[in-house]
Amino acid sequence: MAQNDLSAQRNTAHRFAEIKRRTDERIPVLMAHPRFHEAMEIATRGILDMYHGNRLLNRLMNDRGRVIFGLLCYYLASSPDENGVGLTVTRIADICEETNLCSRGRAKALITLMRWAGYVDACTSGAAGNRRQRPLVPTPRMTTEYTRRWKTMLTAISRFDSVADEALARLSEPGFLTALVRNQGDRYRAGFRLLEHSPQMEVLAERDAGVLIAISLYNSGGEGDTYPPSQPVPVPVAGLARQFDVSRAHVLKMLREAEDAGLIRRLPAHQGTVELLPPLLRGVEYFMAACFSLQLDCATDALQQCGAAPTGGAEVPPHYVRDASEKTAPTERPLTRQS
């Protein structure tokens, strides 16, 4: 058994190293694409449109953590164990502890809240006869929410890779959806983390709505400004607090921390206005490029596993690869907003 465990650990380490290598190579390729900022705008605006805050859930885990938690619930429901049991309280607590997402107690509290909110429910067939296991399944509400997320990301990715179009065409197929979920869950379980490719975002990512507020600022340029903004942007503290269901004090504290970290510069002459500095702009871009790479990787594998041969171009053209030192370089500003 110990030998099997060691072999599994080595396989996981090798798989993670390969995933990280592909992601490191693909990110600069995506960012060099002439339609990258167009894809960025589609994805980030879509993310902002579908966000719904929840103060009760916020007390247990930040928004980024809840998205991952929901994905892991989906993953376990799609990946039964040797006894045919999918999502259970014990299994979700185990995987949260294994991946350091949260404690077992927090995982149990969160799955209870998700059931109360209508995202998971008791399984009524198959292994549900075993009352000790108490299997759960994602509800149509949860399926709709996550499918919408995947559709938003794939629509953005389709601007530069036709694999996304093929995945979008099959998103309603249960078999493809299961394969997509398994690939995403496998990668998270193997150690893939978006923030490793966007360390500038770490100061905000652990705060409730931190990534969302950064994305909101990235999209806050006015008429005549570039995309992303090159001019100072307004920061409606009360509006952000309402939109993301956090307090105004929370938003103000985040802005102070972002300024201390060199992500923004508040302008005293223009109350409620900030300048977005290159580390923030590049941080959001690297974060989203890592998201694109993850989705593209998972969609490609899911299509292959479902018997399709993806025709898109996910190869890495050597002439596109930038030097890693460019992670802190000023962002390009190719798009100008029209009045």
C-alpha cells in the first residue's frame, strides 16, 4: 500500500509539473495574441455580471474559495470512489483538507449551507440506498450557474482558439460536462493554482470580493479611455460594496492595502479616483490568461476523452514566447473606447 501511495504521489507531482510547464508556456502566447484584450473584456464583464454576493457564505469562505469549493463538489459527484459513492460530506471534507482549501469543519459547514441554498441535494438513486454514506448531487441550480461560468470563459477563448467553439457546441452534453469537470478537478487536486501565475493578485485574492473588485477596476475606464484604463478611474466605494455584498469599510481597507502593495495610487486632488498601476493591470491579465489556459487545456482533453479530435491551435509558437521578466512590464493598451 505504501508503494502504491508513493507511486501515486510521484504521478501527481509529474502531472503537476507538466501542467505548470504548459501553462507557463501558453500564458505569454495568449497575452501576445491581438485579440487577447477583446477576450479579456468578454470574460471579465461576464464574471462581474453573474456575481451574486452572499454574506452568510462570506463568513465561511471568500468568493474565490467558494467557486473552487463548488467545483470540487461537482468533481466528486462526477468521480465516484471504488464503492460508487460520489459527493458526500466526508469526501468533500477530505478533499478540502488534502488540497488545503479549508478545514474539515469549514467544509462541512459550507456543504450544509450549499444544501440549504439549493445548490446540492440528497441523491435519490443508486448509492443513495446506503444511508451511512448520504450521497449528495449538484442541483439544476448549481449546474446552471457553473455552465454559465464555463460558457462565459469559452466564449472569450473562442476569440483566439477554435477549440472553445467545439467545447461550446458540446457544453449541454452530460458526458462532455462530466469530462470537463473531472479535468478541472484533477488539475486543482494535482496542485494547479491560478495565483502562482499572478502573484500580484495575492494581496487582494484572500479578501472577500478582492479579485472581483480588481476586475471591476480593470473594466472601469470611461469613454475615450483605453482598455484597460490608462486614465484615472472613479472608485464608487458604496456601489462596489453593494454590488459585491461587502461593507464600505471592507472596500476602503482593500484600497489601502492595494495602494500599500503598489497596485493603485489614490489621487487626493480627485476624491474617489485612483490610478491603476502596471502591477495591478498585469496581475489581472496574468490571472485571466491563466484562467484561459486552464479552460483551454481542460476543454481540449475533455473533447479528446469524448471521442472528438480538437482542431484548434493550442501549440506554442516559439516566436511568441516572451521573456519571464516582462511580467512586471507596462501593459499594452490596444483598444480605445468610443463615445
